Amino acid sequence: MNNYKLTIQYDGDRYKGWQRLGDSDHTIQGKIEKAISVLTGEEIEIVGSSRTDAGVHALMQVANFKTRQDLTEERIMSFLNHYLPPDISIIQVEQVDEQFHARFHATDKTYLYKVWNRAYSHPFMRKYSMHVVKPLDITRMREGAVHFIGEHDFTAYANAKSKKKDSVRMIHALDIQEKDGFIEFRVSGNGFLYNMVRKMVGTLIAVGLGEKKAEEIPGIILSKERLQTGGMAEAEGLYLEEIRFKQQK
């Protein structure tokens, strides 16, 4: 079997997320699988590194698929980009070792969250950022971000529908920067629970607005109570930015 690795970008605005549902025409995975199945003449299932939520975007999603067909990387890339809608792009195709698995071999992921922090809306970024009208206190939010770094049980920051039995995750970094009216939250870790990043950003926004205190965050994490986190940041501001993999032998 030939194994191919895809690097993908997409605008998640009109999709129900990455993971294929019964109505596959409205998921990223479903769209790509349909295109590859047409190309190969086989029923293809792709494996994605991360299952982004409805409305979430990707600057770098990675997936792999296996086929009996011996296809060139150029043929796959050309066909898929012709067949797929313009809000999904395949930016790289690589033939990889048959053992490569996009989900199991991913070691770290980075998510980017964009907030437009002005009293007026941003006409061109309203579908790609969350609008917070009141000024956010960057210093307070950075003080709060420190409490997320390290290994914690993030049950409080998981969606109630999450099926993960193990809620312990390692957060390596959570950086907050301000530029030209945008506040960017960039969080890196070994994995994330369903809605986890949006809930973390929601807590930090509450801190930035003075609705919560930075020093409350350790207690929220320890409580494992979802209701204590505050609001959840909107999907359109979230981007899967980077995925790193362990070296293959």
C-alpha cells in the first residue's frame, strides 16, 4: 500500500468541522475523502492530526491516506486542488513510510486565536476573529496565561460531550501579543480536548475584562468544574496553526 501525507489549509466558516459526519458534504474530511476516492477509484478514509470544531480554520492541518494506486505527488496535488472547493487547499503532498500515522505520530500542536479588540467591527476579519468591544488588559491576561502552562487535568476545560477518558494534557507555551488592534493568543501543547482552547481563551478574556482574576485559574483547573471557566470564545477566531511530528526511523 502507498501512504501519502497531505498538508492542508482551510476556511472552516461554512463547515461542520473536520470530522466526517453522516452529511459528509459539510465536513472537511468528507470533502477530501470524496475527492481522493474519485481519483483512486477506491473507498478512501483519511486520518487527520486534529479534529477541528465547526467554524474553526486551519493554516496547517495534516492528514494521511493509503491506496493501492501508485500516484505521483504532483498528480494528487493537482487533482485535489482542481476538485476541491476554493476554501480548502492542499499545499503539499508527500509519499511517506507506510507506518506514518497523522494522528498517532503528532507530538505537538499549536493553535492561534485572534481577537479584534476595538469598539468598531472589522469588515474584513469578522469571520476570522472574535470581536471584543471593551478594552482587554494584556498584562492581566498574561498573568493568567502562566497558570495554564505545565501538565494539568483539563476536565474543567473540556466540553461535556468529550469522549476522552484521559483529560491530562501538557501545555508548553501560551503567548499573548497585541498588534494593530488584534490580540493573538498562541498556545502549544501535546494535545487538546474538545473545545479546550476556546474555553481557555474565554477564561483569559474574562480576566482581561476584569470579570475574573488571574489567580483564580489554578482553582478552576483543580475544581474540574466546567461551569467555573466562564464563556467560551467563538469558533471563527481559532486556527490550527502548526503540527509537529516525531522523527521517523
